[in-house]
Amino acid sequence: MATIYFAAPMFCQAELDFNELLALLLRENGHEVYLPQENTPDVDLSPETGKAGRRSVFLEDITAIDNCDTLLFIMDGRVPDEGACFELGYAYAKCKTCVGLKTDVRMSELGGDNMMLEGALHYGIARSVPELLELLEGMY
């Protein structure tokens, strides 16, 4: 099974809950999951006082991407999360397996997903959680 870096938005309770539930499901299916929100509970991330904490989180997340087999990029929302976009680009540049999950039916103004994101998600974009599990099972 895979070591998965979970690249996703994590700035409201709904996002945090979804991430947690999907990470649990992936773990139940035998994958090791690095979920960034689980690794920063006591770090000061505020713009005013948290510069060292923010740098620490950045470096820890980069190391986790370096150590993963697969990056899972959550695409839901009006636009993809900026931090997750960076993580995807970094993982792609490091030749990691990159897969997407997009359960949100909204499309971009051009009628599809951003071509740069699609290009980086070269192992596929699942449209549901069951489809994601099948995709990962077929890869590992």
C-alpha cells in the first residue's frame, strides 16, 4: 500500500472533518496517510508572531512530500486551495505519483479543470471516494 500525502484545504470545520474522515478511510484500506492538519495542533501560525512556526510547518510538509509515494490532491471548492496547488507542483517535480479527487460538480469558466492541474495529476482524477479507492487499489 501507499504512503499518501493529503494535500487539501483545511481552513473551515467542514474541510477539516472531510479530510479527517477520508484519511481514516484510506488508513482502513491499508494506506499510511500524512494529513498536515494532524501535525500542527500547537504551532503558532499567526502572521504577527508565528513566522518560525509557519517556516517549521512548511519544512515539515516538504519533508513529508519527499517521503511519500503518492500525493492526493483534493480539488473540491470553487477554486483549488493555493497551498495544495503548491504541494501538487512540488510533488510532480519530485516525480511522485499524483492523483486527484474532485467530488464538486462545479467547473471552471472554460468548462473543465485547469490544464496545469490536470497535467500534474497524471495518474488520474477520481470523481468519488469509491472511485478514488479503486484507483489507488489498481496502483498498489
